[in-house]
Amino acid sequence: MAFSLPNLPYSYDALEPHIDAKTMEIHHTKHHNLYLTNLNNAIKGKELESKSLEELCRNHTDNPAIRNHGGGHFNHSLFWKILSPNGGGNSTGKIADAINSNFGSYDNFKEKFTNAAMTRFGSGWAWLCKTGNKLEICSSANQDNPLMPGICTDKSIPLLGIDVWEHAYYLNYQNRRPDYINAFFNLINWEEVNNKV
Ligand code: MN
């Protein structure tokens, strides 16, 4: 079965001033939509059509089309959901406890996550992952993600990710990736992250 483009759970302008409406619209309708179209073309008429998106990311990334476009569809689908106009601030619930026990404090987590997002050279993502009972922070190039072998510790589950491709921020922030990363922390939907812990 073909995959489809998920609707955003908010309007394009809902995340302003942190992420502007034009960026959200282009990111969703052009960038995400292209990954989706290319993924559907890559699996069409093949046995891959019967696999879940997670399974494609875990076991079929030796196929470059699945790696790039399956990764792109998974990553963006997660990204829209972990953002919220009512998000941001200190973590809450189970994830708050896990962040405190793994990183010492929310501020330490924020510093480590920011560093991962800042030091990812070129296009990619930074992630907060769950590996067994532990949390870890990693980053990936292009549209790779922690479900794929060799990216984070194997069998990690991505809880939270930030897109650091320029298409995610360039219209509003130009070269100022640090400002975009800082703004991202005002949008994190901790309720959604807690659903994955
Ligand atoms: Mn993107």
C-alpha cells in the first residue's frame, strides 16, 4: 500500500514566531511530499510495498531510494508531531524523569542536544533516542535516522528529532542555525514525546 502525506496537527502559521508559516508550508507540501512521492515510486509493485515504514528504515536501507526517501518520510512525519504551538519549556512526565536521570538536568540535556544539532555538518538531524532503559543523543547525515543500522546504538527508538537541513530554517534564519535550534526548544511537544517513552 502506498504511503500518504500526514496532515499537520496545527496550521502553517501556528508555530510563529519560532518557525514561520512559509517555511512550514514549503517544508510540508514540497520537501516532505517529494520524499513521500519518491518512496512510493521506489516500492511500487515490489515486495517492499507490504513493509511498514519502520521496517523499511530498519532492514532495507541498503536500497538508496528507501534510505533517502523512506528516511525522509519517517523523519518528517515524526518532526511535525513533536512540535506544538503549546509546547516548549522544561520536559514533563516520564521523559522529565528520564532526562534527569540520564543527563543530570534539563539544562544539560538541552546543551548536549544543541551541540549534536550544531556539530552535524551539512544536512541532517539530531536525535534524542531511547535504547533499552537509557536515553542517548546522536545525529545523522541526510535523511538517515536511528532506526537504521549503525547510526545510533542499534535498536534505538527515536523520541525527538530536529531537522537541521537549511530548508527547515533558511527563509527566516538564513545562516543562523543556532537561533533556529534555540527556537525549537520553545516548540517541543513533551506530551507526544511521552507517548514514545
Ligand atoms: Mn526537512
